[in-house]
Amino acid sequence: MPCVYVRVLRRHDSSRPSQACSATGNLGSVAVRLLVLQPSEIDPPERLGQWLVEAGAELDVRLPAVHDIPDTLDGVDGVVCLGGEMGAHDLEEHPWLADVRRLLADAVSRRVPVLAVCLGAQLLAVATGGDARRGAQGPEAGPRLVARRDASGPDPLFAELPLTPDVMQFHHDEIHRLGPGTLLLASSPRYDNQAFRVGPSAYGLQFHIETSPETVRAWVRHDAEAAVTIPQHLLDDEHLEQVHADLEEAWRPLVERFVTLCASPDSPSLAELAAGDRPVLPLLDR
């Protein structure tokens, strides 16, 4: 199996590439270049990163609190933005959030595909005219199901998902308003805006698909307020292992389709979605 270089930026290593294997056969010999924004050290790419690499992507992983993030998306085929414990509006404590929001808005304007998870989805919503706030129904945490909306039927990523896919929830804030022209793809009884698409190829997921059982256990230890809302049997080792197997079965194929989308964002299958004017995005203050 051929290998590609995955440039992973960490606190003590800002330039050395690390090597990872990738099944690039379906996409040819040129890797898809993805910028991965990791807002928090407690939410790394984990299995999502593995799925992306094995689908043929080369990852440039950056922690915005530590590393500079690009001023432009030149040379970037897609953007992934992960989760974190901060809020989308916590600019005073985390001023780099403004740069992430601006980069996500730029990706939507340029039709660079985006996959944004949890905080990343909240930032994507805010960057495109929506808003996020403290969840009115309290924290949503643990293994859950979401339900696809009818509008997801023709979507190039969501069309082949199960109607009620397994997800891992762990959030205190909610996306309480989507921006103009945003398409709602999935909901849950507790919070409506669980998955959405802005423009032809920018996706937000309020839930997590990237976790491992170990990461979920660490979050439970770290966040007692959210942890008490999870029935204890759902945190049993056997149950967590099964849930993550179900997560992989549902979401790994979608991640593979995302990489394919990044490789050919102007493919005929997206022509109808890309038709019309580009979204008009709000100006963002620092």
C-alpha cells in the first residue's frame, strides 16, 4: 500500500513531516491536500484522520492556539475543523477563533469543501450568518442517534447514510440558527440543527464521528456536567466498542465520499448543487 506524507504540526515540532500509509488507488497518485484545524488538544483527528488518510488525503494538522493558520486556501483541496471545549464566540479568551471563522467563510465563498465537527460546525454556522449559544436544553452527551431530513436525500455525502445513523454527542452549546440558504440535513429530538450544508460542499456536524472509546472516557472524566446525563450502561467498555464499530460503519463511507469530493469539487454530480450565486457571507469582526 503506497504511503503519503502527512504534515502534522504539534507544539514541539512545527515542520517535520510524519509518514502514514494511505490507500490512494481510487484517487490516483496525487494525494488530496486537507487542512485540519484542531481547536483543542482534547479533540484530535483520531479515527477521522485515519479514514481520511486511508481514503487518499494528506493532512496538515494545526492547533490554531499554537500554530499559525494559512491566510489563504491556495493549494488546499479541503478543510476539516474539529471540536473543542470553548464556544464559537469566546474571542476574548481565544482570539484565534476569529481567524478560523474567517477561513471557513473563505472556504464557503471559494467552494472549497469543508467538514466541520461540533465546535467546528458552530464556527461554520456563525461564519455563514447563523449563530450558536449555550444549549437551551442543557448538554447533549453520549452515544445517540440522529435522523436524516428529507432534504438529505439527493445530497452527495448524506444520500447513502442510514436514516438514523449512530453518532457520539458531547456538547454544551447549540447551533440555534442556521445562516441564509443553509440546508438542514439531520436533526435530533433535543437539538434540531445536527447536520447541515452551506453552499454545495461545506458540511457541519454538531456531533462527533472521530472519537475512540478512550477519548470518550477522557471527556467523561473531564466534564462531569455532561457525563451525568449519560446512562452508565452506555459507557461500559463493551457498549462503547460496539458504538464505535457502528460509527465507523455509518460514517467512514461518508468520509471517503468527502475525500472524493475534495479531489473533484466540480464533478458533474455536483453541478446542480453548485448552480446559482455563491452565498453572500457576513463580515466578521475580530
